[in-house]
Amino acid sequence: MTLTVNDAKTIIGMAARGDKLQDVAAWFGENPARIDEALKGEYGTNEAALNDTLPPKGAPGLKGRRLVAFVEKALAALEAGNLKAATEALQAGVKRWYLHE
């Protein structure tokens, strides 16, 4: 995967926010060397993305597993014909996804 200028801005913003560099690398499916290159300006920018455009803080693996649990709960509710419970499960999953952990 090739990192873009926008990816580099996001990486710089995440690092400036204090994210662990291994978490930043995981968000992009890259190794830490690519993240280091972005932080050194090797992708055409030293500018950080705005905080409100950054992904949530934390390791994406754990976040992904938690989100899948909410989706599975929503699917079970849909299969039972409970649209309200399915909607609530999905809303809770999205809310949890965006927590800065």
C-alpha cells in the first residue's frame, strides 16, 4: 500500500495527539518504518490533519473485535424481528468505536 499526502497528514496528527506509533501503523496496515517516513515528511507534507478528522485513538484490532460483537448482537435481534434492539446495538457499537481508548 502506498501512503498518500492525506494519509501522512493523518499519521502526523495521530502522532501529535500522542497515539502509540504501533497503533498508527496498524490503522494503516503499514510497518513502523513507513510511519517514521511520514513523520519525517517523506510523503510530501509535515502538516497534521485536524483533530476532528482523525480516527479514534486506540488499537484497531480490539476496536474491530468489539464492533463485531455489536454487529452480531444486532444481527441476532434482526433475526428475532426486533428492529429496535438491532438499531440500539449498532448505535452502541458505533459510539464505542469512536471512544478514545
